[in-house]
Amino acid sequence: MSGPESPTAETDDAIGEALAVVARSAPEIRGGLAGRRTKTGGENASGETQLAADVWADELLAERLTAIEGVGQFASEERDEVVDAGDGEYAVAVDPLDGSSNLRSNNSMGTILGVYDAELPASGRDLVAAAYVLYGPITTMVAARDGEVTEYVIESEARSASDRSSGDSREQTAEAREDGEVRRRAVREDVTLPEDPTVYGFGGRVPDWTDRFADYAREIEDELKLRYGGAMIGDVNQVVTYGGVFAYPELRSRPEGKLRLQFEGNPIAYIVESAGGASSNGETSLLDADVAELHQRTPVYVGNEELIERLEAGF
Ligand code: AHG
Ligand code: MN
Ligand code: MN
Ligand code: MN
């Protein structure tokens, strides 16, 4: 997948179509969050309280992704079981809304997509593409496919009246028809993580972890910048932009970690490793982690290769 293309452009492959569905749905999902911040009273397979937005985004993506010819399976953080979508070759796994707890506090959130060429649950090595959308001050999407990572700005053509100052009523009418057209404009091709092992400790949740980071920062005479946004996608995008490490390690209360391998760990590891970084569950690349069940959790460390190696070696 190279360079900019509009998600409305006809793509002749299921992988491209899945990426386009997520890009095209991004403005709509962003626009639908405001009125869906209430709890549904339901729980997902991970035992998490579901917000109306979680369920709504899941249903919206399920409908569009299962409609793709080449998609044979659909799985979601919000659904207990894999959904059979016909005899397509690919299985798509989504975290429809990442960072749901940020919705009440109006902080960044995301959507994560993994496209596997295997039945789910599957190894990260079966991924053929992955992407995340970040609902931040602007809406961006980072997508990895065939070893290439591209960052896009996602714009919907719904412009304010003031933006349409020019042109006569005929032209404005034409523009009005365009509203809702979604454009995906590549802003960074061949995204790679910055080289220098600047020590950012995102999600340094375990006290001794922060100490290890601090010791390492002193060793390389760098500052230790701890930043934690509460939504993996926002924190990962910090790493993709500035380098460093995002970690959600195992905790005393969660020895297996919190994040889900199929929906969060694998797709993000695929993207960060495609961008020249590394991933780990503490022992090995997340993409090589043993797969047991659909909603299995894993510790997640992604970012600069040198830092990840140090973390695996216990600094
Ligand atoms: P989700 O909203 O999809 O369940 O994901 C939340 C995850 C991840 O986005 C974030 O890194 C982590 O949970 C935050 O966990 P804490 O609230 O425990 O910090
Ligand atoms: Mn959740
Ligand atoms: Mn998530
Ligand atoms: Mn989620």
C-alpha cells in the first residue's frame, strides 16, 4: 500500500478494503461519541463495563467489515465469540474503541484493526496488515502493510459555512453534496521510530519499573519523561512520533497483563516492528507469543529496539 488514496477509491483487495472501511468510518465514529458516554450495564469478555459507544462502534464496524468479500471472520474485544462472515480468506480483529475510560474525561481514544491471514485466535505472525485511528485534536490513521507504515490525516469534507465563503450558490450546492466524503491524505510515508533511545516511560505503572527507567536515564544522561494518556493508541502514537517505549507491564493484580493480544498487542506490535521498533511480552516479540484463546491478555512493551532489549534483560 503506497501513498495517498481516498478510502472511497475502489480497492480490489480485501486488505485494502478493510483499511478503507476503518478510515472511512473514523469521522462517523468520532462524531458519534458525544451522545454515547453512558454505561450499557453490559460487560465484555474481558469483564469490562461496556459504554454505549463501545457497542455502537463495534456494530458499525462489524456490519461494514463482514460485508467485505474476502473477510471470512470478524472478532472484537466487545464480542465473546468470533463471528463467521463467510468463506473469505482473511480474519479481522478490532478494538472498536480503545481507551473507553477516556470518553468521560474527554481524552484521546482510538480504534485498532488487525487483518490476519488465518483463523482466529491467531499468531501475530499471521497478520498481513494492521492500523490504528487516533481521535486526538485531529483524526489520524497509522497503517502498516507489506513492511510499510504510513500515517494519514482523515478528513471528512463537512466544512463549516465560513469555509465555503467563495463560490456562488450552485457551487455551494455542489459542495454540500460532497459533504460526508471522507479523504485519507498521507502525511508521513515510511514512518520509522526516531533512532535515539530517548527514555520516555509511557505507562510506567509499576513503581520498580520507573526506578529501572530512571537508572537507565541516568546512565545515558538523559531525562526520564513519563507520560501516560490512559489510551494505548495515544501513548503508542507518542512513541511512533517521538521514540521511547510504551509499556503496560504485568501488575501484581494482573500477572498476565491487561491488554489483549489479538486486538491490541499483536496489531500494535506489527505496526511498531514494521516501523523499525521492537515489541515484547517480557520474554519475546508479541508476534511470537503463544496463542491460547481469543481474549487472552498479555504484558505489552513496544518502542525503541535498544530500550526493549534492555527491558527484556531487566535493564
Ligand atoms: P479499552 O478501552 O479498549 O478497554 O483499552 C483500554 C486499555 C488501553 O487503551 C490503555 O493502555 C489501558 O487500558 C489503560 O488501562 P488503565 O485504565 O488501567 O490505565
Ligand atoms: Mn475495553
Ligand atoms: Mn483497547
Ligand atoms: Mn476497547
